[in-house]
Amino acid sequence: MTKFLLSVHVIAAILAIGPVAVAASMFPPAARRAPATGPGDDDGQGAGGHPDPTGTLRLLHRICRVYAVVGVVVPVFGFATASEMGVLGSAWLIVSIALTALAALVLAALVLPAQSALLEGRADAGRAARLGMVTGLFNLLWAAVTVLMIVRPGSTTGA
């Protein structure tokens, strides 16, 4: 059962968190380019025949929102796996849980609202740059969780 739970946990992390990390990282540069490119017209093309930057931003934001919800399965199966392995009290896991919660908070409270503000035109010139910074923090938190999941310092489970 442990191998099944761990497999689902890892696959869910790759398929759910990966798209959020990539789409969120693509959003700030696309937002910085959007004003220079101009709005799209009925054929989905912006100025000069380039794709509509607003449509690209909406798509990236939707990917972030949808996969953030799907990403809930990652900690659910993570807890199930940790319980099955008997490591719920391990320091590396507790730190991983805290970092995961912080990453979720950064996504829900900073990244997604900033993306929405940029889409709705409620942003000043520095908003995309700040969004890039908090998106980098979100990705750094997930990288730290990944390292902890692999290295498991002090673990007696054979890592």
C-alpha cells in the first residue's frame, strides 16, 4: 500500500504542482509584454499578428487556479503515505508540511490575487515585477519541499 500511496503522491505533485509552477513563472514576463503588444482583435491576434497577450494571461491564470485546486491531492496522499510509513512525527516531514502550507498561502494570498489584478487592469507598473518575485518565492518553497522529500535528513526509512 505504501508504494501505491507514494506513487500517487509523487505523480500528483508532478502533474499538479508542475503546471502551476510553470504557468505562474510565465505570467509576469507575459504581463510585462502585454501593454507593449496591445489588445487583440476578433481573430485572437494582437498587434503585428502576435497572439493576444490578454488571452495568454487569462490562460496562464486559469491554469494556476485549476491546478492549485487539483494540487490539494498532493498533501492528502502525502499524509496518507507518511502515516503508512510511520514518519508523521519526523522533523523533515514537519518542516515539509510547514513549507507546503506556506507555499499554498503564497499562491492563494499573493500570486493568484496579483494575477487577477493585472488581468483586470488594477495594477501599477511595478505589480508584474513584484509578482515575479513572489512567484519565485513560491517555486523556491516547492524546491525546498522536494529536496526534503528526497533527502529526508535524519530519516530511518532508508533514504
